Amino acid sequence: MSKNIVVFTTVLLFLFSIAYATPGIGTFYTSYTPSACYGGKQEGVMIAAASDTLWDNGRVCGKKFRVKCTGPRNPVPHPCTGKSVTVTIVDHCPSGCASTIDLSREAFAQIANPVAGIINIDYIP
């Protein structure tokens, strides 16, 4: 009986996390400092820059987002790895940024083939 409860709870948590994911666009960048949130301080490589949509005058600095590739945005077929990655927002994507979340190259490579350059994503704060 307790095994059924564990399975049921796992399924509910999975469905709950899917229901609250927000669709967006992911790209990557390779120069991590200086950043809008931390200046010249290096914050590792599992980081990202937030677009104007998420930036909120810098209130998103330091927040963690779970990001998953959901499909291609260009002719590169099947770019997604099926994995998700958790990143910390450390920067503001420049005005006119093509993405919702601009991931570090290392974070992008966890969820998609970097050759794709731009992908559809789901993200959860």
C-alpha cells in the first residue's frame, strides 16, 4: 500500500511541476564577467542572463531557474538532450535579446546541442 502512495505522490509532483512551467526561448553566451548582478565576481558556470521579461529591475538577481529544452527554433533537428539544468541569474540580457533566458554555454550544453544556438524551453523559477 505505501508503494502505491509513493508512486501516486511522484506522479502528482511531476504533473504539478509541468503545470507551472513557463514556455520561453533559450540561447547561450560565453563571457560571464562583468555581470549586472555581481560586477567582476565570478559566479561559476551554471548561470544565466534574464531578458527584460524576467529582469524586474534586478530583483531576479541570484534567483534559481530550472530550464529544460522543449524543441528546436531553427533547422537543427532534435537539439534537446532530455535533461534539465538549474541556473542562477547573474546578468541582464542586453536590450533586444532574442531569448527569455540566455544560458551560459555550459548550462546550454546540458540541455541541448550548442550547434542549435537557440531553442524552445520551459522554465520554472
